[in-house]
Amino acid sequence: MFYSLLALVVGSLTSVQSRINGQLSKDIHNGIAAALIAFLSGWLFVTLVCILWKPDRNGLINIWKAVRARRLKPWEVIGGMGGGFFIAIQSSTVPIIGVAIFTICAVGGQTISSMVVDLIGLSPSGKHKVTPVRAITAIVTLISVTIAVYPDLKSSTFRFAPIAFAITVGIVISFQQAVNGRVNVVSTRPLATTFVNFLMGSTVLIIALIIDLVRGGTIGALPTSFVVYLGGIIGVVYISVSAFTVRHIGILNMILFSVTGQLIGALLLDWLAPAAHTKVTAYLLTGTAMTLAAVLSSRLFTLNRAKKVLNNPLAQ
């Protein structure tokens, strides 16, 4: 359960990251620029660590040697582009379809694709069968998320293209986490893996920002509060822990516990430090409780099943 709890904790941190990046986006009036600032700040932090800390520096060397020796394919090291793609699509589709629809579509894409990723064995944890328990847990999680964001659905708009993009980025995130796990097996250092991830994500966001500015986008004055620049550091923690954890629990469990953590984090933020026009609703409480119960029950069932098989191989 240790690795599941890690996924839960880093998932909750993404809620804090979203709040911080959202504030920065509001301050400078440009979501893509805010995301790029977060990515670049995280990348600079990781770069500094890798320069000063020899084990992480060696981790980068391991990745480079693996790419040259073709033990790592080029598509495995560009997984970080998925994060940049996610932010770019999020900033352009949320104003059209709303946060609620985007969240449901992205989570739906993640849960469905994570089962495919586990089935084909793309992550370093190997192949995992799509059992009835895993499928039911994924469905319950999606229903729970829908319940949690239900009040926001009233202000959402259904449009095919943005919804298709939201589902697509959810799918991309699952594959990104899987290949990050593969890179981490080679690097053996989560921060070295994160360095490559942030570098690739920043590349996508730089291109997206250039396109946005050419189309008439603007960037406001940068705020002076250092708090709004901490999103990148939280991103470093999330990518590092995810790359390390996915090897042990598989991509589906990583996604499910991470989503649960996001709901718990959102609940605590809305309760302890509510932003404007936000409040703790019965829908959010119910959705969070349902999600937590579903993923914990699934994980406990899997662990108990594994123990039985270990004690009695004929039981499988």
C-alpha cells in the first residue's frame, strides 16, 4: 500500500499546483505563458540539482547512453511532451467547455487508456489483466468524478472538437506516465527522468506560446509574489514520484490513486483556503468518498488475491 499512498499524496499536490498555476494565469492573463513559466522553473530547479548532485548527473548520462545504444527508443524520451500538450489543450479548451466537462473527459481518457497500457505492458511494471474488479473500479471512479464536478456542469458547454481534445490529452497522459517509468528504470534517478520530462514539455509550450502570440495573445506583467512560481517545483515532485511509483503498482492504479488524491486535495483546498466562488459541496464530498472507497477496495482486493496466490499457487 506504500506506493498507492505515494500516488494518492502526489495526486493531492496537483490540486495545489492547479490553484497556483491558475492564479499565475489570472495575473498575467495567459494560461500557456503561466504553464511555460511553471515548466521552466521546474526544469531549472532540476537542472541545478543534476549539476550539483553526481548520482542524478549519472542518471542523465545513463539516459543518453541508452538512447545512443538504442536501449531507449526516441519516443520513450519524448514522453514529457505529453505534459506540455496537456497544459496547452487545457488552457485552450476549458474556456470553451468549462472545467467540469474537461475534467470528466480527461479522467475518462486516462482511466480507459491506462487499462490498455497495463494490458500491453507498456509500463515497467509489466502486463496487467483487465479484471472485472479493475474495470468496475475505473467506471466507479469516472462516475465519482462526474458527481464531484456536477454543479459546474450547469455552466459547461458541449462541443465536439474541444471534448475530443480533452479525451485525447487524458489518453496521452497515461502513455506519458508509462514511458516515464521506462526511462526511470534506465536512469535509476527520478530527478534525471524529470529533467528530460520538463525539457520536452517546455519545448511544446514554447511552440504553443509562439502560436498564441502570433494569433494576438498577450502576456501581462509578472507578479512579485514568489508563491505563484512554486507550481513548477510541485510538478517536479509529481513527475519524480510518478516515474518511481508506476513501476510498482502499474499505470491504472497510479491514475486511480492520483485522481483520488486530486479530489481530496481539491476538497481540502476549498475547505481550508477557498478561492473566490468556490465552496465545499455535497457533490464534492460524495464524489471524493466514492472514489476513495472504490480505489482502496480494489487495491486491498488485489493485495489479498496476491497473498492467496503466493500461499497457494493452485488458487490462481
